[in-house]
Amino acid sequence: MTVSALTTFLDCFAAALDRDPKPVPGSHATRLRRIARQLPPIKDTPAGRVPIQAVCEAELASHAVQSPLAGALAGLLPSLHITRSSNYLANPPSSDFGENYGYGVICGPGDGPPALIQDPEIAFGLMFLGPKTHYPLHHHPADEIYYTVTGPSFWRAGTANWTSYGTDAIIHHPPWLPHATLSAERPLVLLYIWHGDLVTDAAFIADTMTADAARSSVGLDAT
């Protein structure tokens, strides 16, 4: 892991966020550039992989040819600890969810999952979803944005219907807003940023839409 690889990623992510005129992405872009200028010590993270990782890495590599951010993220992957939430694995929303989900923390508080750098006020990293994977309604007190490094994907929040997004989209979830994600035919690689309460984990909430119903509602065949 080199300092240049991390600063390149931070600069690319900040530039991507700056393309959105809304204030929340812009404020995060400013934070990322500040971290890049005053980089905390980089920590070695223990090895950690998840079952869906290889296909998501291949999908990310296919986007790296045209996307500087995808290329910068691919350069960080060998140094990241990819894991799964123990809460989610203890009570998975569907039989195949655990095999099709994973995340890695690039920056976060010291008492969280292994991260390359520590910061008590902001957390960001990546998430993997396998093809046609339903990440059902959940919520958390942290303010959150997602950035779609690959795509397409489908998103819903509150009582709204699914909305389709391609690559390079920014989706904002204010604190406690119930939201769900559905990947399309291909693996999905996302970047996330949490701000605010970084201690309280996300938790699934009652969702009447099953994984099969979610896929059917957007025209995807069952897995």
C-alpha cells in the first residue's frame, strides 16, 4: 500500500463528488481533499475476502479502462479488508444474501472494522453486491451517500418505487430514511460515505417486498 495510491483515490473520489451541485456531495469532496492533504498514518489491514469478491473485482477492472475513479479503487483493493456484517449474517434477509454481499472500510473510526486510515468524524469505503441481489429496506442514524462505480442498479427509499441509476450516480440517504438497493444483471460496486453517528450499525426493517418480488418489479428474472 502506497501513499500515492490512497491520495490518487481520494482526489478521484473528490472530483467525482464535485460533479454533483448539491451541498452534501460537495462538502464530502472538501473533506476528502483535506484528508488527502493531511493524510493520517496508513495502517496494514488483515487479509479478508468474501465469496462474491472475485466477480466484483472483475467488474471493477472492466470499468477501470474508462473511469479514473474505478482504476484508483482497483489499485486500493489489494490493501483492503473485505468483510460482512455479523448482524446481517446472523439474520440474513434471503438465503443467498450472505454469499452476494461484502464491504470494505477505507476510512473510519478506530473501533470499527479494519480501515486503512482512521477518522472519528467520517467513514467511507466500498460495497459489493452480486448480480440481481436485493439489499432490502434498512436504516441507520448516519447520513449516507452512495456512488455507483459500476451499474446499472435500482434504488428505493421510504414508500417510493424503484428508481434506476447507471454508473457515476450519487444517491443520498438522510438519517433514518428506510432505503433498499437492487443490483441488475451484473455485479455492483459502490462507494459509500457515512457522516454523523458512525457507531450505530445499519439494521434491517420490516419489508413486505421479497427478493423475488423486487427482481420481478423491475423486470429481472429470478436468480
